[in-house]
Amino acid sequence: MRDVAIVSFASAPNRRTDLRNEVEILMPVVQEAVARSGIARPFDFTCSGSSDFLQGTPFAFVIALDAAGAWPPIAESHVEMDGAWALYEAWVKIQAGQAETALVYAFGKSSPGDLPEVLATQLDPYLVAPLWPDSVSLAALQARAWLEKTGNSERDLAAIAVRSRRDAKANPNATLSGDFEIAKLLAEPYVAAPLRAHDCSPSCDGAVAVVLAAGDRARGVCKRPAWIRGIDHRIEPHALGMRDLTVSSSTRIAGEKAGVGNGAVDLAELHAPFTHQEAILREALGLGAGVAVNPSGGALTANPMMAAGLARIGEAASRIWDGSARRAIAHATSGPCLQQNLVCVLEGE
Amino acid sequence: MSEIVSEEGGILTAPHVLEYPYRRSVGPVLGRFFTELRAGRIVGLRTQQGRVLAPPQEYDPETGAATGSDFVEIGPGGVVTTWSWVVRPRAKQPLDRPFAWALVKLDGADTAMLHAVDAGDLSRMRTGMRVRPRWRAERVGHIHDIECFEPEPQATADNGLGGERQRAGAAGDGGQRARGERQRAGELAMAEEAQKPVTNIKTPMRLEYRYSAGIATSRFLHGIAQGKILGQRCPSCSKVYVPPRGSCPRCAVATEEEVELSDKGTITTYAIVRVPSESIDVPLPFASVHVLLDGADLPMFSVVQECPLDQIRMGMRVQAVWVPREQLGPTLQSIRYFKPIDEPDVPAEKLQETV
Amino acid sequence: MARLCAVAGIGQTQYSARRDDVSIAGLLREAATRALEDAGMDWPDIEAVVVGKAPDMFEGVMMPELYLADALGCSGKPMLRVHTAGSVGGSTAIVAASLVQAGIHERVLTVSFEKQSESNAMWALTVKTPLQASVVAGAGGYFAPLVRAYMNRSGAPDDTGIRVALKDRRNALKNPYAHLRDPNMSFDTIASSPMLWDPIRLHEACPSSDGACALVLTSERSVRKTKYAPAWIHATSMRSEPTQFAGQEKVNPQSGRDCAKDVYKKAGISDPRKQIDMAEIYVPFSWFEPMWMENLGFAPVGEGWKMTYEGATALDGDMPVNCSGGVLSSNPIGASGMIRFAEAAMQVRGQAGEHQVDGARIALGHAYGGGSQFFSMWIVGSAKP
């Protein structure tokens, strides 16, 4: 396997509602990531992630191409998935020797629609989607199953929210942050029992960009590249009633294949849009109590749909660059109740 | 104008509805499931390994193999394996009062299916409770044929005997009701046997959005509302874009410098459209044109009217026809169309660069 | 660095206006099982799956790979879903190939599809966005002015498009999978068909089809002994340019020219017209054949139409184009690009049955999308590169 590293990362402010259009939001983010990378255009490969259903208009990625710099023509592709999978595609391209550098970006505006309802269109179109179960209600099903199986409490979930919001104070791109009291949070009403507002992520309008470079190219532009030592992704059966919702088997498999267990983990950025999912993912990856989870505040404090997974990878890489971590895990998820998961192991040299 | 709903800090937003009456062919496996639902029965599908999947799946997630056709009647009642409580139901959801979503493992099935449970109150929900379907009186072969599930009258947590009692039709209010229901369902079933199997279902979709035009388009439309056409010049290549997008795609930089343009221009190319399109409200046939406004470097799409179709040509000079001044608004519909004007054609060589 | 990648299995569905007999999963499954059988493999042999399709609005299912995971035997496996507009079928094949070329997987299944009868193709392509200009009447309305510009520049005879359509529709009679197979199609029926977006007539335009196409791509060592030897991927390339910018050449797009040059260079082809035995290219409106002949470097600029006129692009010509009937005969939008790539591979395997080009050893698969801005291409051969 070739050495491939993440050499830069940039994010939009993650406002709950950003009235700028997609190109206006994305362009400064791409420009910042490119500038920080120290690599001049053109990139050997460009790949993006987005979803048309967020705004209800087809070809969102085509419009966004204006922000990427596609002239003269570039080698470019797109996945209708979170940008973490666009990063995977770019990593594969470099592994195949077909690129040395890659620009990866993702974006999404959730504010135009009712995101939990929009996400119901991801479900089996014959048996489930016609009932319109929103994503929060389904996550709550999983939460209840997990609470009942593990004997953990809603208080334990609130503690995850409190910790995330506190950590997010240091993140200028967090949608929400601050000091909160567990008791006060637990006094709030349920949104979908057993989940309350603090157990869910604040969806926002956002964009993320990351630059990858291979071997010496990365060493040439970055003092301490965040090397991708392993990356893998897996998917599980679609129907919620077909799998054990209290564990994330695809995360466990992806983590094993990516080599999470090959060394000590300093921190993990886990894409958990719901508090209980952080606990499930932590267990699936075998992360002990000593591992800091989501020092950025995670998706619980900023959830730019379609970019939040890529953001986890960027945030983990940032902590390699600033020396606060030597070995970090980043994770991304897609689909209802953690159906599909990607795990990435990053190391500083 | 009806299209625009609101404005925040100068940025225009308008409603956008994504709506379609999707009609889906279901294939033989789901077709059988829906046909049975129409008859008031629920069937699962037994895999080669002996596992009963409910609802039936066409392909076994564990082996990838096609699941065949070993259908087996299951339920109608079952056990809640997990649930959540919806505090504020959405309009499209099965019930308009707070309800539970639940995974229900029907009697005889090895997997659980998702549906709504009308328990009345959060306090009535328990993992392990027994529920049974509430059938719609008129069924068509759709997941909605089950309006929702409801607690069985004698439902207690993990009461393993409950199910047996019901199937045996033993004494008790729940048993009698279930018997009566099965009988009614049976009668209906006989009538339905004469009907054709379900092959299609309707699954209409309607999603509402509030679409934001963004900064550049909003500025442009504000200009239109004043009868002006404002383009933007790229600071890098100096080309003028209209309608402006706030960026130059060629140079990948933001554009800010505004340039007021004439509403006169040249047709660079065109097509005569004879087939209706949902997005255009002009009588057929019409000329769809690329118009390069004087001062702009990129043509914009529009239509030409007040000109016999056989006279439309590349290089023809045209001018915008606006709505009356008092009807001007921040929408491109303020420009009704372009019409020919009495100026010499622009020669072909000059058009080559800007198709 | 890049390992060899074989096209070991190919499967297509029957294309038609509405596949009323299957669910979406069933449609993909039909193509996938044929590809697996062709490769001498079964579901457990596949290590990863790459799915491709056009906008989700066609079927009204957001991110359908999630629902399709079970139908494609993906439990516990990696799954990707590519979307690059009309070129997606081609891009999807290229992404799948890169997994093998990078040495990450031995055997990859890739499927591209569209079940567009669930809605309406023209509606899905041009969902009206508020506050934006909306005066483009569907794909035909977008491309017709470009066709007119080509006619103007090249001086091509008016009936060039009719000749292309006749050729493709006649070729479709030799392809049992094709959607449109009308033995009565003639020059006159095409010429007298209604003008939709002048200068494009009804029978010069593609149909709207349901369908899927699947490929099994493998490493060299994973190839099994089956009826047909595999096709070998010699080169792949993708190029994109912005939708619209000042001074942009739209009739003969730079991204298409660059993509072609790149794929020829990688395949060691210096004279494409001579060295390539046939091409399956994305022609949704018949006039795109002469335009792409020039864009691909098979003819000088302004002379692509001569290839049609001279019969060069006919099944027995020196550069047969779209022997399968092409997009003009079957167009499940998400799949069409992969069908081109698949048909090219079938040709060099000797697998194309009645529409086989004798002795085809090197073939080009081509797909494009968007406002003529996304291109994906591959060169496949009977022998290893």
C-alpha cells in the first residue's frame, strides 16, 4: 500500500441556516483547503460527496463544480454519499497509481427541508418509506434497545451531550456549544422518547474540503502529514428488524480491517449524530475509557449533512498536525441507525 | 410576485415542492405479501436455512441468495422488540396523535417489522408487549392496509401464553375479537381470491423546501425588479456573467463587480421547441434561444416571440420585452421574452466563440 | 503500481419502457446474476460492490444503495454509489476497476441502473427550482441549439442525423436486449417523425427505458475458465469541465477531447481511427455521432458527418459505432454509460452475437453527461495490455 496523507482541511461555519447558495458556501472552503495544502492546482483527482434530496433539486454536485476549479478540464468524480466515501474513492485512485494529489470536498444545505422527514426517503420504498418514519424516531428505537440491553440510562446519554458541547467551545465552526447541566437537559421534553433535543445533532448548512497527497509529495508540503494507515468501510442489511441495533457490526469489521487495534489510540472522531450511537461506536471499535472521543464536539454540535463524516476525518487529521495526537481514528456513517460505516486510522510519523 | 415568499437580509427565498405520484412495480415476492395484506393476512417467507423473514425479503441478506417462495402465514399478533414514542407526529405519518414506532416480531416470524403502534400514551408502551394489527376496512394491497398496530387487550410483558390463547380462539374478549376478525378477513379473502394479484403500489411523495437564491442571484433579481439587468465581472478573466452566480466557474473565484447591461442582444443559437415542457409556460411551438446581451460574455437562455419561426436565425438582434413597470418584481418572469429589433445581423464569424 | 483488471462477466437486463415485472432490486438482480454467471462466480465470491445511477428523483429513493445492499449480497461488504450525471455508468465502471487496479479487491461487482418509469424522465431531469431561470425544455431543448450550431459550422447535410438514427435502430434489431426494435424503421419513417426540438426529430432521440447493466471486474489471477475469455482494461479516463462559462466551446467540448487524448495515450494508441476496431459511444440524439467522431479524433473538425455518410460507422464500416443500437435504442439513464463500456468489452470477447464486429480486438467505451461536461472512457482489448 502506498503512503497517503491528509495535508489540509477546511470547514464552513456550520450555521443552522446559511442563506448563501451552495457555491457561495463551498468556494471559500475549497480555497482555504487548497491554500493551506501548499499544493498548486490542478490536483490529479477531485472527488466530492453530496445528496440531491437535501434541497430537492437534481444535480447539486454539478452546480458545486463551479467552486472546485474545473478549468482546464480535470479528472473528477462524485459519490452521492457523505464526503468520507469521496475521500475513500480518492485514496483508491492514489493507491492505483493514477493520482499523486487529490482534492476532496462535500457540502449540504439541510435548512431548506425537514431533514428527519427527507431522510425517510432512504428507506425501503415498498415496506417502510410509505409510513414516513423520520430519522430521529428510528434512532430513538435504537436508543431504547441499547438502553434496555446495557442497563445504561438517559443520564449517561445526557453526559455525552454535555461533554460534546463543552468541547465544542474550542471549535469556531460548531453550530452550538457551551456549558450545560445534565439535570437541566433531562428536564426538557422528549423529541422522540427516549431521545431529547440534546441527544440529537443540530443539522446545519455546511461544507468541508480536504487535500490528500502521496508519499514524498505530502512530506514536501506538510511538516507532520496525517498518514492514512488503514481505511475500510462496510454495510449491513437494510431492514432495522434484520439486525441487532445495539451493536455496530459493520463498524467493528471496518475497524478490524483498517487496523484500529494495531496500536494505541489517542483520540477518535466518531460520526455519531445521536448520543447513544457514540457509545455503540466506541464499543464496536474497542476504544477504552482513556481514548478522547470527539474533541471537536463531533456531529452532536455540528452536523453538516453529507459533510459531517468527512469533517470527522479532517478534525482527526488536525490533531495529528498540531501534535496533540500521534494516532487517531476517524469514523463516518450513512443510512438509518448506523447501517453503513467507514473507519480511517491516521498516524503522525 | 407569487413566486417569492420572503426576504432575509436582502436574500430571497421561495417555496419549492418536490412532488411526484410514484408508481412502483413490486415483483413477485412483495407482490404476494401485498396481495395477502389486501386479504387481511400477513405472510413471512421461510429461507433455505429455515428462518422466517417478515416482512418477506426478495434476497436473503445473509447469503445473497434469492429467497424463493416458501410463504408462511404469520401473526397476526406479535411482540414489540423495541419502540420509540413520537411526541409530535408529522402529517404523513400513520397517526395524527402521539404514537409509538415499533419493531414488531409477529408470531411465527424470526425478524421484526416496523410499524406504528397506537398505544394512546407513552406509559402503555413496553418492550415485550403484545400487539396486533388494526386493519383498514378497505384494503388495496399496500403497507397502509395495516393502519397501525394496537396493544392486545390482555397485553402484559412477556406473557408467552397470550399468543397461544389467541390462536386457539380461547375464551376472552381478545380471543373472540381476533376470531371475528379472522372470519371477516376470511370472507373477504374468498372474494379477493377472484381478484388479480397485486403487482404495483402507489407511493406518492411530497417534500416541501424553502429554497434560498443566495447572495448573487438575489442581487440580480433585485435589479430585475427595477428593470435593470445586472451582470458580474470576474476579477481574474474580466468576463461578464449574466445571470451572475457570484463566481466565475472558469477561474474558480468569487465575482463581485456589478455591471449594468443593455437589454438588447444577439441570438447565438436556438432550437424550435415543439414538445411541451413542465418548466415552460409558452404556447407551442416556440423558439428557445441563447441570447448574448450587449456587454455580456455568456449567453443566457430565453425564448423569442413576435417573430415567425422560420425567421429565427443565428446572429439576429433582439431586445427584451418586460412586463409593465408596475408588475416588475424580483423574478426572471419580469422579462416576458425577447423580440426581434431592426438592426443588422451579427456575422457568423463573430459568434463562433460564444455559442 | 496499477494491477491488471479483467472484465470477467457482463450482464444486461431486457430494456423496455416499463419493467412492470420486477421491483428495483429485481431489476438490478437480473443484470447482476447474468454477470456472475458469465464470470463463473456466485455472490460469495464478490468482495465489494459499486452501484451507479443518475439523480435519485427518478425513483424517489434517496441513496438507494442503502435499500439495495441486501439485493446485491453486500452484508458485511464495502459498497459505494457513484453519481456523475449521464456519464455515471462509465464512471461507476472506472471506480470499480480502480479497486482492482489498486490491489484492494480481487473481484468486484458493479451495477448501474435506472427504473425511470417509476416517475417521468423529463420531470426528474428538470425539476423546477424557484428563483432560477427555467427556459430549457428538457435535455433535447438543451442540446438542440448545440446541434444547430454544429450543422451551421460543419455544413453537414440536413439528413445526417436521420442516417445515424437509421443505422442505430437497425443495429438494435441484432441486439435482443434493446428497447426499441422496430423492423419497419426506415429513412422515411424517421424523416417524417415529428420534430421535437428543431432540428431533432422524435426518431432521432433516445427513448426512456428501465434497465440495468452489470460487470464483474477481477484481478488477473481471479479470472475463471468460462465460455468467453475476459476483456482486459487497457486504459480508463475521466474529465470534467464547468457547466457554462464565457468563451466555452460547447459543441466540441475540451473535456471530451482531453479525455480521449488521455485514454489513447495511456493505451498506447497514436492513431485512434486505425488502431481502434469499434466504439460504443453515448449518442442520445443522433447528431451526436458526427460531433463525437470529431471530439474523439476519429475525423477532423467539421468532417465527422462524412464518416456517417460514407458508411464508416456502420457495422461493416472501418469504425463501427454503436453496433448494439446505442443510447438511441435503449436509455436507462443511469445505466447507459455502463452499457457502452459493457458492449465494448463484449466486442473484444467475441460475445456480441449478431452485432459482433469481426475480429474486434480493441474497443472504446464512452459516456458523457451534464451539459456536455462530464466524460468517462475506457479502452478494452482481447489481449492483456
